[in-house]
Amino acid sequence: MDSVSVNQFRNNLKNFVEQMVNNHTPLKVTRRAGEAFVVINADDWEREQETLYILQNQNLMQQIAVSLATHTQQTGYTPNARELDEITGI
């Protein structure tokens, strides 16, 4: 993660915002006293929050583990041709 001073951030706000939006890279902004904050694209932040929610939810993590196991063992559900057409919209 790149890091800039609050003065650099303020002076080049438009460029930094464009960089974060286009490249999906967060930016750490530091103050003289050593305090810092992070600026991140809103879509990226929402994805991070969703990921944290899933990682903290034991039921969802268990479902993912079971799904991974059935996929690895190739014992999961296999849709028929009609269901595949419905899923893919063909």
C-alpha cells in the first residue's frame, strides 16, 4: 500500500482519488504526529466488509467447507441439460 503525507494528499487529491478508483488500490495518508488513515474505493470497502462478514459467520464458513469437500471429491450436485440452459440463459 502506498503512503503519502496529508499535505501531499490534500495537494493532489484529484490524482490520488483517480488512482484509487481506477486501480483499486488503497492509500495510507499519514499526519505529522504519526497518526494515519486509509482511503479506499467504496466498492472495494463494501467487498471487504462482505468478506469479513462471511469469515466471521461460522455457519457460512461450514457451508463453504462442505461445498469445497464435495467439489473436490466430485460428489456434488450436477444439474441436467435443462437446468444448465436455465442457469446460463441459453
